[in-house]
Amino acid sequence: MAKPIRTAEQLKALLLEHIERILELSGQATDVHTASVRWTNARPGEPT
């Protein structure tokens, strides 16, 4: 039985759904939301 093929957009949507379910990340813009790299050690107000 062949596996279903998912597009990049579908995979991103699934990932965003999972991220939003994590209480600590819900409502925050992550690198997946912005499609960029963010520094994990940046403090509030610092460039990310």
C-alpha cells in the first residue's frame, strides 16, 4: 500500500497545528510561522 504524499504546504499546516497545541508556544510567532531562523537565546526585546 502506497503512502499518501503531502505537499510542503500541507506539512507546514500540520506542524503549525501541533505547535499551537503546545501551551508554551500557543500564540507566539515561531520560526515556522515566520519562515525564518530565530535565535533561541534571545531575550525579550532583542533581535531574533
